[in-house]
Amino acid sequence: MDDAGAHTLAGIALFEGLDEGERGRIEGRCHWRRYQARQTVFDRESTSREVFFVAQGTVRVVNYTLSGREIAFATLAAGEYFGELAAIDALPRTASVQAIEDSLLAFLQANVFLDLLHRRGEIAFRVLERLVRVVRESTERIMDLSTLGAMQRVYLEILRLAVPDAASPDLWIVRPVPTEREIAGRTSTARETVARALSQLRQGGIVRRKGRNLYILDRARLEKIVEMLGHGGRT
């Protein structure tokens, strides 16, 4: 990974709109650290309070059940940030974060981050918007776990991840498709269940895998399957 010009916050969405001088002052207060793929950034219950910004690479926010099964909360790519909860309320971390690939992270000490929120109202509002979004998404996932079967959760997650394909508006695409393990973590089910669900969709001509992308060939039919499973056909 090339270091030339890498130590910049120019791609961090939270700081969008700041002039170079202000962004440069924030960069000057940051510490920078590289993490190798699968390396832990911090663990759940850690008392660290830094806020991290993903300058390069990708990280995964995860937790683990008592039996050791991984529950994935989010995958964060370059331009995103994490760790703000502990900075704000000074309580232990609520999840673990691991690098998915070799990544470059910048981080601010909690007092510096909080001072920034006090001084820059637009940044504070973006943090507030993100927290509201997290609450809404968490509410949806709680409802899914309470009311949907395992196969239904997998199909619904695929629908959520899909976006219209720019090259073929009649197709929807998941780009790149997460691994079976990652989908299992997001839907609180087993990797074998995810594999079975995807296999059934491929055999039914509903999806097609090409490289790292998953094409949804018949979104309406997939939506119908999710609806039918919700009416007594839980697996």
C-alpha cells in the first residue's frame, strides 16, 4: 500500500466541505496507524475512546455470541469512521473492529473529537444523522430476528444490499457480494444456511454470480419468495 499522500482526510465524508486549512489542522491532530488484514483494531469492552477514520482499506464491526458465532454489524470502507460512541459517553466499546484488508486508519483522541463537535455544528449534525440511521437500522434488525426465519433473513439481506445496475436498469446487483460468512453474520444465521439459500436462488434462475458480483435477475420473484416465507413458510 503506497504511503505517498496517504495521510489525508480528504476522502472522509464527515469532513466534506471543510477548507484545506481546517482539514489540515484536524489531520495534524490525528495519529495514523496501519492494520494488516484480520488484525484487531479494538475489542468489545475496551476502554479506549479514540475515534477512527478509514483512510484506506476496509474494516468490519463485529460481536460474538457466547458460543463464539460472529455477528456482523457493519462493514466500513475508505471514507467512513467509527468509535464515536465511546468518545461521546466514555463507556466501554460495544463491539469489536477488525481490518478486512490491509488498511490505513487515522484516529483522534476523544477530547479532540468532542472539541471539534462543539466548534463545528455541521460536523456534529452529521454525527447525529449517523446515530439516527444506526438506531433505525438496529430496530429493523431486531424486528427481523424476532419475526423472520433464517432463509427469509438471508433473502431480505440480499434485497437490501442490491442496487440498480447502471448498465442494465432491469437488473439489480450486489457489488461486491459479501462472503457467506459475512452474510451469515449480518443475518444471525449459519454459513451453511446462507450457502443453501444462494444455491436455491441460483438453481431457480433468480440470481447469477459473476466474479465478485451477484446479479438479481428477477427481483419481483425474490420479493415474492420473501413474502411467501413470511406467511407460514419459514425455514
